[in-house]
Amino acid sequence: MTIEIHTPPNKVPAALITKVKRILVEFHQRNGNVSSVEVSFRESIEGRHNRVCDVRLAGRDHTVSVSRTARNFRDAADAAFYALGLMTPEREHKKTL
């Protein structure tokens, strides 16, 4: 699986990029049907919630894209991965531990 992560220079914390990579590798280990993933972080000029995380999953015969905005890149990434079913909300995750 190919993983591409695009970020604005010096705007996305290294810990968040590491978290994104970990989530994607774990997903690939569970589901080998995805051949490439592209994650793009960007800043929008619209509104207060101007941090954007776009995720595109590509398989052999399908492509799924999700875009989420939030006040910070971490929340935008969490929302995008949750929408794709790659992550559970932290509250639910803590209850299952």
C-alpha cells in the first residue's frame, strides 16, 4: 500500500503525522484491499473551522474520499478517520478498554 501525506510547511505536529501513519498501517493489516491512501492537510480561508483533513482511499475497483474541517488539524483528522470507520470516538474507545 502506498501512503502519501501532504501538509502545509511546519503546521502539522509530527505526533499527528505518526498517529495517521499508525492508523493507516493497522487498517491495511486488517484490510488488504486498499492499494493507496492520500491524506492532505490544508488551511481554508472560510470560517472559524479552517483546518481541513482530506482522506482518499483507493482500491482495485473503488475510491472513497472524505473531507472534514475543524478548529485544529488533530480534530479534523479524527473526524475524517471516524467517518471512514477507521477510528472510534475516544469516548467509546475508553469505555471498551
